[in-house]
Amino acid sequence: MSQERFALQLLKSSTSGTFYQKMTERRFSEALRYFSLLILFVTLVLSVRFTFDIVKGLSQFEAWSQENLPEITILKGKVSVNVSQPWQKEEEGIVMIIDTTGKTAEIGETYSRGVLLTQNRLFVKKNPYEIQGYDLSKVESFHLNAETIRRWRKVGQWCLPPLFSLILFVYFWTGKFLQVLVFSGVSVLTNWIAKRGLSYRTLLTVGIYAMTLPFLLASGAVLWGLQVRLLDLVCFSMYAALLVTVILHCYPKMEEMPGEF
């Protein structure tokens, strides 16, 4: 499928009812190629957007560590630092506390998020109601300072973006195909009530193309950082409505039998 062909299908699947009238003539393998290209397209666009955030975030963290981060060493499960304790630093509502003396046992209610490092444990407060603790007693050797962060940044700015893209592609491909399968129940019911006689293969093909518009809208909101209330519910509802509408526009070929796959 050429790039122009993909772009044409992308446009028609979101704007043309006639496109769905001829859906029974389209091979399922072609729909899968389109689906994979659509996922790849969205993944690349979002990856470019978030690569800048990743690189910027790593650079900012490196700069912060050079000015603020003490030297932390874990040797045979015991933490030691080169600053007087308890040491505390707050940035944008997130507090970081280091206290190996045992005087600080928890992150106070004043902070909704934060990190507490004790002599042999690490506590991460994700929100006022969720705190996770990690046992450090089995850590043989670990060293963290500004130089460590600098090395991580140099490696991470090249390794994290492609890794992020791969994870995002797999996540989208798997999640959206499962969505097509789950919502095929709506297609099957509509097909039966409307007596369209479409095969299940055709219904899945319809499901793939009908998924385009809500997927692009949801991805656009993420791309531009828009906080849309109940976005997932809106997109799922739109997808279900599109499935019903486009199946009513489909007409089976004479040789197509209900239930054929």
C-alpha cells in the first residue's frame, strides 16, 4: 500500500459513507495493513512530540542534580550520604527526604507526593493514599550523584526515545485490536438486527476502519496536552455509534454468507 493510498483510506474512513458501502470488497489483510500503518503513524507523531519532553526532562534533571543532589551511596544494604540529616528538598510539590538516622519515619501529610530514603528502605508516595516501600537491604553496591545522572542522561537521550516508540506501538496495536474484537459484539448485533448478512471477517474490517476517527481524536488530545473530561467514554461511544452507522451503510456481496470467516 503506497503512502498516498494510506492517506486516501485515512481520509475516507473518517468522512465517507460511500467508502463503507463497498467494504465487502475490501480484503481483511488490506485492513490489517492499514491498521498497522495507522498505529505506526500515530506512534511516530506522538514519539516526536514526547522525545522533546524526554530530552528536556533529562537535561533539567541533570541541571537540578548538579545543584541539589547529595552524594548517595548504598553499600551492603545500608545508605549513607554526604550531607547533614534529615535532608529535605521540595520541587513543584514533590518532596525528597533523606534521613538515615531514623528520626523521619514517613512523609508528612503536608506533601501529597514525595520520596523518603532511610537507612535501608525507600518510600515513594504517589498520592495521599498510596505509598510504596522498597527494601534496600539486599543492594550490594550503588552510587548516585550528579555525575551518575549526567551519564544516565547521555545514554537515555538516545536509548529512551526508540524504546518509548516501540513500547507505544505495541501498546496501541494490541489495545486497539482488542478494542476492535470487543466492539465486534456491537457489529454482530447490528448486523443481525438489520439483516445485513455480513460475514464476521467483514465486520472486523469495518471495525478497523471505523476506529480511525475516535483514535485520531484521542491521540490529538494527547498530542496537544488537552485535558478532556471523560475522553475515553466519549471516544468509545463515538466508536460504537460509528459501527452501527457504517454497518447500516454496508451491503453484502451475493456470495457472502452470514457467519463466514
